Amino acid sequence: MYISIELPDTPLLLQHQSTYYQRLLCFSLYHLQQISEKEVCEMLHLTRREFADWLPKYGFSAMPEDAETITIECQK
């Protein structure tokens, strides 16, 4: 699938390259459980390690944030 998005030429948006927005979209879709980690890695040509390293740079946790995981982590 090919998606084209036109954004305004504001200084804040112009400071990033198109790859930034591509990653942001993919990580957002992953966070919303619309695509899998494997799909993100394939689309962005990342290894699983690179995927885990990039997530926090875009404001997302590498750990699942479901109730079960949070309960387990809080018990440690």
C-alpha cells in the first residue's frame, strides 16, 4: 500500500525527514494493535533489536502495557 500525506511547511514539521513520519505512523499503528511487530520490522527494514531501540525514541514503551504485564512488573 502506498500512502501520500501532505503536511504544511511549518518549521516544526520541516525539521524531520519523511522517514521520521513513516516510523511514527508504523509505531503508532503497532501501539494501537493494528499491525504486528513483525510487520513493522518488515516495513521499516529493522531487526527486532532495532525495533525495541526505536520505540522509546517515538514515545512508546517496548514493554506491553496490558493489565497483566503491569501487575507482574509491579510485583517485582
